Amino acid sequence: KRVAILISGSGSNMVSLVESMTGDHPARACLVLSNNHDAGGLRKAADRGVDTAVVDHRPYGEDRAAFEDILHARLTEARPDILCLAGFMRVLTEGFVSRWQGRMLNIHPSLLPKYRGLNTHARALQAGDTKAGCTVHEVTPALDDGPILGQAEVAIEAGETAETLAARVLELEHILYPAVLRRFAAGDRRMITLP
Ligand code: GRF
């Protein structure tokens, strides 16, 4: 299986995914694409021998469909079987999602269905939650809403800040996403929960 990974920033999840696809793993990374020219992950991908591409969303302004048409065309050139959104910070419209649904995953830093959207850790702390975590799900047109394929959770500790929590959850993301991708690439959609 060929996997294209979409990033916007540091790409730490992308690195974990790329480094997991070795040996008898049924998939290999075929492209890392960013909407952001200066995404730190682009260099990390190139250093690991993965083709990279940039499709900057800014020239398209509010015309999401125009951006997504270019995005789709560039992705299609790499012939991916699976798309992994990994810290990709652009909302994708139904027009794009419908062309990839069933073949597109995302990782979100909360225990969905709680805290769709942004600032998930601050919201969990604000609510006085005792646990937090991350979720890998299939992407559907509704934001952060598709079938859940994996979840990993941590206990929220006393004195926790959004920053300390984000760092701990990010470490879990780096374990969960590769575990889900390996199964998904083998055609297994059974949900994983960690620990
Ligand atoms: C992180 O906040 C992570 O929780 C979310 O995307 C952001 C950037 O991740 N999935 P990455 O380091 O670019 O993978």
C-alpha cells in the first residue's frame, strides 16, 4: 500500500508513521505534502528519503475548492492508496473528502467525541477532566467526526498545564497512529485502545 501524509508543521506524527513503515509492514510512504512552505516536517521527510510537495493554500484565499483541486491533483500524481492527515491544519470540504473517504485517516488530540476542533487540552483541563488522550479516525465530511479506529488515553495529573498535557499526548500519538495505520493498511478496521 502507498501512503501519502499531509502535514502543516513540525511533522512529528509524520516521522513516526514514516519510520514505522519498514520490513514486513504492508505500506510505504509515497509522499509527504504540506500546505505550508516552511513546515519543519518537509526537511524531516526529505532526510528520510520520502518525496515531498507543497501546495500553499494562501493564494486561493477563501476559495477552498480551488485549493483542494490542486491538492487532489498533486496527491493523485503520487498514486496513494491511503491518506494520513498528521497535524494538517486545513479544514477539508465535502468535495475533497468525498473523493478519498474510506481511504483517509486523521489523528486528533482528544478522546473523541469529546473536544472536536481546537484547543483540546485546555478545554479538558477547564472541564476538570481526569483523563485526556488522542484518537485516530476515518475522515468524513463532518469535522473530527468519522468512525474511530484507535484511542489512547493518559490520566490528567495535578498541576498539569495544556503544554505538559499536549507533550504527553503527543508521545501517545506517535504510538497510536502507526499502530492503527499498520492494521488499516492490512484491511483491519477493528478499533485499538491503548494502553
Ligand atoms: C499536534 O498538536 C498534534 O496533537 C496534532 O497535530 C499537532 C502537530 O503535530 N495531531 P505534528 O508534530 O505536526 O505531527
